[in-house]
Amino acid sequence: QANALANLSVLAGTMGRFARAAEHGEQALQLHEQAGSRRGMAIAANSVGVALHDGGQPAQAAAWFARAFELAEEVRDSYMSMRSLLNRGRALTALGQWEQAERALRRSLFLATQLALAPDLGDCHVALAELALQRGQLAAAVEQH
């Protein structure tokens, strides 16, 4: 049932129903918690963060991404650690918390490099370029992109 709720969360998010997506993600997290699945909890927390971020709530999203990262680290899931850091960095960029955003994004890039995942490396570089643009650093943005 938790996986079905996670899928509903993604579907609601793609339909622009961000509050509903976050709700389904929270329900999935609760079921994973009851089952003792820390990895499932990390994935669900990241999904809630995505829904909140896409729904225009970057501060709340950043908190959920931090929770997802902590859970992913507990179970040593490097991929989920990398994705939650990347998402947290994007949320912090939106909030203008540039130093924290850069730390999260650079750590995400480091993990993506270690995992040798080209699409994720690209996502990290794009996020760093977006951060540089927000800071008014055009040359750095071009370098990242």
C-alpha cells in the first residue's frame, strides 16, 4: 500500500495537485515507518519535499529534504542521499540561502560523481548553474552548465 501511495504522490504532482501529492507522500511515509522501512521513509520524505517545492513552498520542502537525507544516510543509500541533497540545494537556492545551497549541491555532485550517474551529474551541474545565476555569477553559471 505504501508503494501505491508513493505512485499516487508522483501522479498527483505531475497533474499539478501538489497538496494532494504531499498528502499521499506523508501517508506513504507513515506506512513505511510502521513497516520499519527506513529506506522507504527516505524516499517518501523526498517525495513530500518535491511536492512542496513544486507547489511553491521551498522552506517546508527543504526541511523534508533534510529528513530524507538523514534517513538515507542511516541506511547508507548513496543514491537517495545524493537526490535529497540535490533537491535540498534547489530549495535553499529558491530561499536565497546560497552558502547552504552550495554546500548541499557540491556534496550532491560529489556523490553523483562517485556513483557515475551521468543524468544525475547533469542535474547537479544545472542546479549549480542556477545557483550561480541567482548570485549574479554569470561566468560560474556558464562553467557549470
